[in-house]
Amino acid sequence: MTISGRRHPAEGLAGTGDADVFSSASAQLRSRAHHLPERRRGWQGVFLSMSAILLVADVAAWAVSLMLSYAGDTLEATMVVMVALSLAAQRLYQSHLTASVLDQLPGILVACSSGFVLTLVVVKLRWFDVSTLSVFLRALTFALCIIAFRAVALALVRYARRKRIIAHRTLVLGAGTVGAALLDRLHNHPEAGLLPVAVLDPFPIHTDKTMGVTWLGSVDDLAAVIEEQRINVVVVAFSSVREADLVEVLRTCDRLECEFFFVPRLFELQHVNGDMEQVHGMPLVRVRRAAFRTPAWKVKRLFDIAFSGALLVLAAPVMAAIAAAVRLEGGPGVLFKQVRVGLDGRPFTMLKFRSMKPVNDAEQQTQWNISNDKRVGPVGKVLRVTSLDELPQIWNVLRGDMSIVGPRPERPHFVDEFSSHIPRYTGRHRVPAGLTGLAAVHGLRGDTSISERIMLDNHYIENWSLWLDAKILLRTVGALFRHPGS
């Protein structure tokens, strides 16, 4: 095998022969990657996921512990719920590359101890007439059952992984020394559950197209490769891709619902800790998916529906009064309709109360709003200062065009303009536009810095939580009367 191209400056792995690693793994990896039965591929992420297996194991453990303790009362159910919540909090239902009950044992003991203590508190509050010893014995029985059933379940997972029944199709980003070592480990240790099927690197050290798997060249084709090769996992192994471009790689993986790992720099000097995964001693850092792609985001939509529905009813008298005032000041045309850009760059019609004299369609889509606009009448000034002109957008929220909290939507003309020269501008379209947002409560509305808005919008998206939404809503109430609207 010939070795060419530039060497990655930060790479190194003592005692690893690059060419030998790739050539020895080549035929076997190619065979496994391209001849995996279709039936098995369909099972990989659904019926045989570690999370589902562990959940089934815990349910079985609960059932057996009930039989052994001859219980079945509310107290037993209380303990089970508390233990399950503690296990979930420690991410013990999450799929891991290492499937061993010994690795999970400390967490299981903590969960069962927490369940015992909390259940004992309930007992001491006189809600149940049960002795401390009885509670302890139930907790001990439950703990032993969980350990036993999880040991069996994880042994089955390891067996299924070795036989490639559970095998997540993996793309390695990096065709250098570390990439070679990683492929060697994935081939020799299938119990990690990762099946390498493709390698991407714009400047590979190794130019052999097989390299044990398919070398597909440039990272620019990442999205297409993930789709065509049905990739489940992407691992960055010291690729020659610029670090600035890795952010876009991560976002692509997140959008396409791929697990994302990277080999940390100077990994030979690092110890594998609880926050890291590992494949036969090589640490991998798992990057969690963006919060807006988790189940919690569905709770946000439920809140939007409930909140906007209630707000429409409560604000109806105020909106009727505003409509009458706008009609008296400016004549017909109480509502102002304008095309804005929302989720995934899709246009929608946004509603507002008209706060200035009507203009033609071309002007309203391309003219930037400025302070002290002479077209704004007395009623319009009040509406803008108090942001009451935004109230009709509650209907946009109820329809699903917008959310209560999110980046403020912009017109297509300015989206095209800003996207061409403001970095990460289009990133704000990953979530629905909002009535209020992090940038808005920081006073960035109307004729203010676009770059600062984008920075805060993307910060909101990447650090979203229900509590962050609550904080923004609380700050919005105070900001309504302190900052002029757009």
C-alpha cells in the first residue's frame, strides 16, 4: 500500500503500523460492511436497541421481585418509580458502546439506595404501615433482580453485536493514523456495536480506496453519504477537515439523526472517565443531540398550543379595541400581512396590527424598519412601543407557523441578503420563529445589530430548555415597556 498526502500534525499512536492496519482489515471489513443481510439492518435501531432491552429487563426484574417479596401494593410501585427515575437520571437506559453490568453496577446501587431512602421517607410520613426492615428487604430484592436481569440482557447485547445482529453503520471521518487504529479496533471488537462502512477525508494519508471500508473522499458530500450508506454513527478521528468546518459536520449529523463521536486530542494521555465511551482503550466522546431534536421539544409545542389558545381568548377584548383604534386612525385594513421565513427556510404569512400607513407590496418586503418612521401614526407608536401590534401572531403560533419563544422571523429579501455575508445566519431557521426570543429581550429589535441577533438566536437554539423559555417569557414582560418595538 502506498502512503501519500500530508500528515495530520496532531496525530500519533505509538506502535501502530498504518499500512498494516488498513491492509489486514480490508477484506474482512469490506465483506461485513457490504454483505450485511437487509433483515439485520432493519433491526439495528428499533427492536434490538440497548435502551429497549434494558427497559424490558427492568420490567422483568420488577415482576420477579414482586413475586419474591409477595408484595404488589402501592408502596412497591412507589419504590419502582423512584428507582426507575434514578436510573434514567444516570443515563442507564442510554445505549453505550461498552455493554457490561459491572460498568453499570455503581449506578444501579445508587438508584436502588435512592429508591430505598425516598420510600422510607414516605413510610415515616405515616402514609404506610410498614417496617424499615421490610422496606430494606424489598429494595434489596429489587436491586438483585435488576442486576441479574441486566447482566443477562447485556450479555445478549454483546452476543448480538459480535454476530453483527446489532451493528450500527458507522462513518469514520479521518483517514490517518488514528483513523486506521480506530478501524482496527472496530473490526476486532464488534462488541462495541459499530460497523464501519465508509471513510471520509479530503486530504487522506492513505489513498487506497478500500482501506478496509469504502473511501468516499470529500466531507462536502457528508449528507449524501449518510443518506446513501444509511449511516447511524459518525466518528471524527483526527480528520484533516478544518475545525471551523466540524461545526457544520456536527449540525449535519444532528439534522440527519446520527450519533456523533470524536476521538479527543492527546487521547493517549487521557483516562477514560464516566463521560466518555471507549473502544478497546481508545476513548470516544459522545456529543449529545441538540435539545430541540429531543422529545422535550414536543412538550414545547404542546405548551405553544395551550398557551396561545388561552391567550387568544383572554386577549380578545384588547385585540378588538386595538382593531377599532387602528380602523379609526388609518381606515380599512386593520391587519397587516407579510411573508416571513420560518422553520427550515419555509415562508409563511405573518399577521400584525397595522401600525403605519399602507405601502405597496414591493416596498413592504424590501424596506428596513427604522426608528421614528414618519408613516407611523399616534396609535401605531403606542402599538410599537408596547409590542401590542404583535398580538395577531398568537394565531400564527396556534397554526404552527411560529412558537411563543424563538428567533424573530425575517422577510425573504433580507434573509437572502444576510445569508450571503453573515456567518451562521441560516442556522436560526432550525427551529420555528417566535413571538419573542433571546435577542428580543436583550433589546435587539428593529434597527439594531444583525450579527448580535444571530449570535443570540443560535445560542438559544443550541442551549434550549423549557426553563430557558420560561426565563425569556418572564423577561419579555419587563422588556415590553423598556425597549421600543420593531
